[in-house]
Amino acid sequence: MIDQITVFLENKEGHLADLVRTVSAAGVNMEALTVADTSAYGLVRIVCSNPGAAKKALEEAGYRATLTKVVAVSVENVPGGLARLLDVLDQQDVNIEYAYCFSHKEAGALDVLKVRNANEAVKAIEAAGFKLIEQDDLA
């Protein structure tokens, strides 16, 4: 499992750029960033090389940031790769709260999953032969 940073961000021009500059100034490389928005606020999720340093820099800059454990899985980057992973989780009744995907230079396609029952998900993922990604894999 890895740590994901979640930041509540006011939905105003330039705020996302400021957030990204804050993480960059802390010397942290972002592997993935996703934004879910409403009319007033965005929910920014970041996977990065050093989530502790990024969270500290963000909080010092006045952002409200939290760390969340998520499951990161290397999946073959081919049509149906994600479907195969989701089939495994569905067979084990693992509920996925949210997910997003990105490409990583060494691990191929990575799927990040926030699941309610992480221990069951991890067991099913490993039993099916998928590679779980750990925080050190992103450094």
C-alpha cells in the first residue's frame, strides 16, 4: 500500500498551480494527480515520491492535507488489464470507493484503489498474481 495525499482546494483560478508549485518547491516529484471538483471546491489527490514531505510543505503553506492509505497495483498495460484486476476484486466482494490509473516508467500501468476492506483486497490481488506497489517503488 502507498500513502496518497488528499487536499481540499478552493475552486479558483491559479489555486491548483500554487499547490503544484508548493509540492515542487519541497523537492517532491508527483507521479500522479487527479482532481474531482464541485462548484466551490476541488478534491486533489496526489501520489508522489515523498508524501510526508509534500504534506508538511502543503500544511505549512496553509493547505488542508491528509494522508490516506491506498492500494496501488501494477497491471499489464493492454486492453482488458484493468478489467482483469476488477474481476478479481469483484469475485471477492471488495468494494472500490474510488480509483484512478496512471503510467509509471518502471511499473507500467498503475491502478490506485481506495477500498473499504484493504486486507481482503491485498490478499486477492496477490493471489491473482498482480504486483502490489509500495511507497519505495515510487521513489
